[in-house]
Amino acid sequence: MSNYQPYRSHRRRKKTSAGRLGLAGAVTGAVGIAAIAAGIVILRPGADGAAESTQPTLASQGDSAQPGSAAPAPDTGPPVNFTTPEGYGYSLAAVKAGTDRQPLGATKAPPSGTTYAYADYVLTNTQRRAVLLDFPADLFMPKAEVPKAAQERCMPQAGIPDDMCTLPNHSKVTARIDGAKAPSEENGNPMMPAGASYVVRIASDLPVNADLSADDLRLYVWNARYTSDRKGIQLTFP
């Protein structure tokens, strides 16, 4: 499935933005064709009072000619299908999770004794038409593994275990599976070609404890655009 480019989720009340459309985010910028060629970053606003929106916030970032390189399909857990109110259809399947001091490339090193959490999943457009490039999955970790300075930023969600929470994060397409075409641009929004599969990496913006185990990380889809009862649906790793 494929990897794409940074998607930033600042949240809370977890307001996700474009990657999660219903995610709280508002389209704060249009990404031109050139921007898409360079890569797309989606920023998810945080819980600082911003209202949730059904539009994504987009910004260009990166210097590669294509968003994600071609790659074979990775092993995944069972795929889960979702349909949005607009009729967009997606399939998501978890690949792996872990920790890394630079999960999305060069970045400011985290403080001693900490690192960043990440997870990879495959995102597929299950329709015969282009759909909005969105990042529905969110990364959760045990709140006990989040440094005290960041615990107030680690937000729980309904239907997800009370001891789990999610930090502000970014999602990025890191690979295009089986020759999938790169996103196109339509009315200022990045669109995923019919049938395309991308590998997406979601990584925390704030550090977690270095001893956090990959087995403690979870991927959930919880936004109302994808789960009408607002309860998180887990993506199971292989």
C-alpha cells in the first residue's frame, strides 16, 4: 500500500485536518500542481478551540519529484473499508509500528531518553474514480509512556481504551504501491487516483519515552466522517 507525505495533526478534540477531513482541519491553503509534485503535507489543528471542519488544511513540502517512491505491497493486517458522507471509499490496513528519532526524515532530535512513535498503514482508493487524499488513521499510545510535559497534549477518544491517547502528529505518503499514480490536484485539493494504494506513515510530533514498545502502539480510525457512532475502529497489525 503506499507511503505519502507528512500530514500534521495538531489537535484536539482532536481536530484533524485534511488527512482526516472530518478531522478537524480546514483547508487553509490550496496546493497547486507544482506543490503536489513536491509532496503534500496535511496539518491537523489541535485542541486549542478550533472548530472541526470537513475540509483539509494543505501545504506543500519536500523536494522529491514524486510523493513517495514505487514499492511492492507490504504485509498487512486485515483491511477495513470506510465510506465518507460524500461517497468516497477507502480501505485501510495496518503494516507496522515502532519508534524512531527521525521517523519522517531529518528533524530536531528529541530530548535524551525520548523518541518519536510512528506507524505505517496502507491506504487504498476502492473506487473507480478519484477521491480526496485523506489520512483517516490516528496513532495511539499508553499515556503512561508520554513524558509528563506532554501528557496534557495526549488526548483520549471515545470507544478507545481509557489508558490510550493520541499526540499531535503528521502523516506522510512514503510509497506508491504496485505502480500507483501520484495524486492529482482538483479545486485546490489533492486527489487519489482510482484504485491507487499508498503506504502512509503517521508519526508523533511530540516525544514519547524511549522505552515505549512497538507492541503498545495502536492505529484507530475514530473520526465521525468514518465512524458514525464516534467509536474508534482498530486497524490490526499483521
